[in-house]
Amino acid sequence: MSLLPLGDLHGAFPAVVRSPSAGRLVRWALSLLPIVLIGAWAVADWRAVRDGAARLASADPWWLLAAAFFTCLGWLTAACVRQGALLDRLPPGLLIASQFAAGAANHVLPASIGAHAVTLRFLRGQGVPLARATASLALYSLVKPVARTLVLLVFLLAFPDVLDLGRLVPDERTSLVVAGSVAGALAVAALLLTVVRPVRRPVLALTRTALTDARLLHTRPSRVLALWGGAAATPLLQASVIASVGASFGLSLSWAQVTLAFLVASTAVGAVPAPGGIGPVDAALVFTLVAFGAPMSLATATVIGYRVLTVWVPLLPGTLVLSVLVQRKVL
């Protein structure tokens, strides 16, 4: 049996050594995957899209224009919070584009996994180390619910008579179930960190990096303003979109009432791992709007219109931006 000389191996296996076509094929597949997922989701949820679009077609266009304006501000705010959670300076244009694309990915996968995956790829593409990028995502995920809760407390103090919260407070059995679930999750996490060493080491390393970066970030006023100011402005902008859509349908609730309803609903069930919060937050929002005195039909139409305007209208452009960023190797 004769052996090929070492110098002939490259010629014998050219497909293994060089496969540019395979790389292009993978990039094209990654570019088209978001569009395929969006198409499948649209087919599965076509009735909600059709009904929401029909309702929006008969609404006041000026109020819808205001809602679109607040929606666009939401993407700018998300970019501010992302920059505020990171020490490294990011290019503003690409950062905003990545958050627009992340918004599309966020509505496909639950628990913000899609948005975090897009942002992580973007940060890694900008040269941010993996530990710091992951710590940035953790800080972002922590600050947003804390800021939303603080805004809710401020609204409750500023408008104590707006809503009788007794109608929204869960009963004792529900409270015990929620408390038990939280306690069980914390116990499981503590057990994993204690027993499983391969899990404990990276988690402890990530925690140290996150604490160090958070301490350094809070010594920079610009980062503090972008992080906490943007996180506090996010629910206010989302509530402004809902209030504008409701006003386009003739909803008689004030901006303060709609904002408080949204804060209560998103704080109560915002942790449920649904894609983009769709589902649990929608049901809770309809319930809180009705508790404020809105008719059920108008409350439902407002929430459907809000979802169409903030999810379905920007979904295709966001998916196309995501595909372009993948093609240009930004992600």
C-alpha cells in the first residue's frame, strides 16, 4: 500500500481544506432562518393579525401616528440601556440597528432569549470579551424589572386614588403558590451551584465580572443615566403606545390610568417566559384596563392594536435588518 506524500494531502482533500461555498451556504441559511420563523408564526397566529389590522384601519390615524412615534423611541431607549450596561463604547448606528433586529428575534423565542442572543453576537462582533458581554446582558435583565417596579411605586404614590388595588390583589392561595414557586426555584439554583462544580465555576466567575463592571459603571454618570434612565423610560413609552392606540379607538381612560394598568400587568406576569411577553401580559393588561372602567371590547381592541403596531408591523423590517446584519457579519 502506497502513502501519499504530505505535500499531496492538500490536493487530495480540497473540499475539506477549503469550503467557501459551505460558509456562504451557512450564512444564507442563518439569514433566511428568521424570515422562515416569522412566516410560520404569522400562519399560526393569522387570525389575531387580521383582526388587529382591521381594527387599526378604522382608528384615528393621528393617534396611531403618535403610537408609532413612541414605538420608535422605544428602540432608541433600548439601545441606551444596552450601552449603559456596558463599559465599552459601541457604535451608535449599529447598536440601534442591532436592537431593532433584536426586537424581531425577541418575539420568536421566549424569555427574551432571541433578543439576548442577537445582542450577545453583536457585542462579540464588536470585540467585547464573552464574560463582560454576558455580564452586560445579566445587568440589563436585572435593571429593567427593578426600574419598572420603582416606576410603579412612584405612580402608586403619585396617584393613590386612581385605582382600587383590592380588585387586583391575588387571593391567599395564589400568593402562596407564587411564593412557593419562587422559593423552589431559588432552592434548585442554590443546590445546583453547591453540588455541580462545572456549573458553579462559570457562574461564580460571571458573578465576579458582573459585580466589578456594575461598580465601575456606577462611577460614570453618563452610564448611570443611560442605564437607569432608559430602563425607567421604557415602560412609560410602552404605556404611551397603549394609551395612544386606546385614544385612537375612543378609550376614555387617562394616560395615568393606562400607564398604571400596564405597570401593574407587566410587573405581575412579566416574568412568564412567553415570546415578547405576548399572552400572559396581554390577558393581564385587558384585566387591569377593565378594572379601571374600560369596556371589555375596547380594552381587548386596544391590546390587540398595541400588539399589531409594536410586534407585527415592525416584524418584517426587523427580520430583514437581522438578515442583513448576519450577511455583513455584524452578528
